[in-house]
Amino acid sequence: MKLLRDPLTHFVLAATLIFVAYSVWQNRSDKADSTIFVTTGELERLAALYTSEAGALPSETDMAAMVSDLVRDEALSREARRLGLDRDDTIITRRLAQKMSFVVSDLAEDPEPTRDEMLDWHATHTERFTTPATLTFSHIYFSPDVRGDGTETDAADTLAQLNASSATALDNLGDPFMLQRQYGDVPLREVARQFGGEFANELSELSVSDEWQGPLPSAFGLHLVKLESSTPATVIPFDDIVDQVRKDWLENSRRIANEQAVRDIIARYTVEIEGVE
């Protein structure tokens, strides 16, 4: 009994228990590190992936080849980590950061917006819910490379000819153009993309008319135009696109929540930059 009350005995017993526990844990850890366990779920995933790509169920040979590749990749990956090859690797760092951002996004709960919140979102972000302005027009092109200093004069003379007679053959007027000669209900931004912003702006300011107008300058040269229709940009009424507004609101809410979650993670760390005080 005296021996059991001896502090030295307690210390030895405690040390022995810790050593035994550590040895058991170490053996299990070593066994886990040296065992590549392929789960049923992983086999099902491989089979599903093969089926989606090949359009048929994998044979036993196919499954064996896929499992072999999986084991190879896992073994090499573990060995690389054991050697520390995953440290100071930009690609691995970015991949892990990307996966963590996905985890942060998945953990976030989506709040359900109220009708008033969606109405406010619709009213303050009308550019997201607007049908673009569209134009329908024909044009005749005059190339400065072909006509030189006479480009403006030729365009003005042709304009007078067109508006004086409706029987003029259009195919014989102007110069060859690499794009279309007629455009129907094309968005204004597409006109700007193809012809340049100056042309699009001046065209949108013209009145719809049966007569030819211009000439208008573009990135290519000069154009006579006949504007057949002009539809202004229109904000779609809220009640017509409730689901779209809700989706847009939720995406913005998730983005804000994810950014805050990332800031919270960064705040757990102290950042020190060598050479900067």
C-alpha cells in the first residue's frame, strides 16, 4: 500500500500509460498512412464517371484499370506529401484556397428575401433587368481607302440621288462592305461593337424615316443609313421577373457573405512582410 502512495510510483505508472497509449496510436496512424482504402462510394463514382463519358457500364477490366490509376495517384500523392513536396507550391496553394472558398460558400445559409427587399433590388439595379435598345436599319458604305478625299462628296451625292428616286438600285451604290448591309432588331451595344461607338450613338439619335440619312462616320468610313425602327431600352416590370430578381438578389447575398467569411478567416492570422515595418 505504501508503494502505491509513493509519488514516484504514480509518475512511473502515468508515464507507462502515456507510452502505451502513444504506441497504440502510432501503430494505428502508421497503419492508416500505409493503407489505401478504396470505398464503395469511390468505386461507384468511378463507374458513374466512366458511364457518363463512354455511354456504357464499365467492364471488370475497365474498373480494374481505373482503380489501379486511383491507387497510383494516391500512393504518389502521399509520398509527395511525406517528402514535403506540397509546401511552397503555388499551384497547390491556389487549389487549396479555391477548395476552401467552395467550402465557405457551401456552409453559408441563403436568407430568403422579402418582397420589399426584392422590389428595392429591382428598383436600384434596373440595368440588370432592362431589355436593350434595338435598331433596324440598312446602310450603304463609302470607303476612304477607295475614294480618298472624294468620300464625303460621293456620299452626299448618293444621298441626294436616293431620296430623289425610290427606283435606285442599291446594290450598285457605295463600296463593298465586309459585314452585313441590313440589320434587324440588333442591340445598340452590338452596333457599337461592330461599327464603333460614334456610329452607334449618332444612329440611335436619328428619327425613324423612309428616307436615307447621313452620312455617319464609323470605324470603317462613312455610311448612308435608313433607320426603319428604333426600340428604346425598357425596364422589365418586377411582377414579370420575380424569380429572376430573387435569383439575382440571392447571388449578391451569397457573394457578400462569402467575402465576409474570407475576411474573417484572414483576420485570424498575423501578416508579416519581410522588409516592411
